[in-house]
Amino acid sequence: MKQTVSTTVRRIEVQRFGVTSSKPFQAVLASLQSAIGQPSMSEFDKDVASAAAYKDLEQVVGKAVGSSGLMEFMRLIWAGS
């Protein structure tokens, strides 16, 4: 029996910006990383699952975001040359 797969296409708008700095790349990267929330995803998942109302979910997310208002969900490291 052949299985059919249904997919949904969603278009999103993305904005890109560039940064020029006289600081070393590693210093800029460290500054950016320190402003992005990096919660323990297992704890975050538990807290999201236990949120009983939208207000509770807002509080969970509010605790997880960094000073930039952003949160890192996953980091992929490319090991190519």
C-alpha cells in the first residue's frame, strides 16, 4: 500500500541586517550570544506543557528570552571544511 504525504507550504517574511564593527569577530559573537536567551529546553518544554493559560505561557517565554528579546531553540554546528 502506497502512503501519501501531505505537506503545507507557508511563506514567512525575514529581515536581514548586517553589522560592521572594529571589534574582533569573537568579541562581537560573544556579545550577541550573551543577549540571546539559552534556556534548558527540557525545562522549557515542561514549563510550556504545564502552562494552563496564555498568560502562563507568556510568563514562561518571558523568563526564557534574553535581553534582546530572542531565544535560541537549537544550535547546529557545521563541521565541513
